[in-house]
Amino acid sequence: MDVQLKRGVLDICVLTVLAKGESYGYQIIKDLSGCIEISESTLYPILKRLEKNECVTVHTVEHNSRLRKYYHITEEGLHRIEEFLEEWKEMMGIYHFIEKQAKGGEDQ
């Protein structure tokens, strides 16, 4: 998969997990495991980028004598999911066009 496309999809996957409720890094990785494999070294830059783009907020809580960062989706993050879903509808139309053309079909 194209790196830029995958990057955008991963952002949306993380936002979708957070749309169900705030969470922390390890739990986000576990929640995504049924859909896509993601490592900590991939997740944390995504979370930083999402925070910078005001799609998530972060707060720290002590857990078992350690600090744990919790991420919470913002209205901007929810809006980004909605935008993605609309954009993906267009992408699926393009995909079906390409698929049909590649199989020798005609499409106008």
C-alpha cells in the first residue's frame, strides 16, 4: 500500500478507536490489532500529529505509580472521520471504475 495513503488511513483508524472513548497507547494498539498491525514506534508519531492538528487532546494520569497519557478525540477529530468517510465513497467509485476497466468492461 502507498505509504501516504496508509499514513492517512492509520490516522483515521486511531481517531475511530478514540471516538469510542479516551484511551492510552497500548490499549489503542490492542484495539487496532483486529484491523491493522501497528507498533508503538508508528502510533506515537501519529498521536503527536493528531494532537498538533487539534484532532486529539492529551492528559496524564498516574497509573500503578507511572504516568500514563490518555488521548481524547476532539470535535475536529470527529469531523476528520466524517470527511474521510465522504472522501472514501469517491475513492470506492474510482476503484470500481479501475477494476471494471482492467477487466475489459466499459464505463461512462
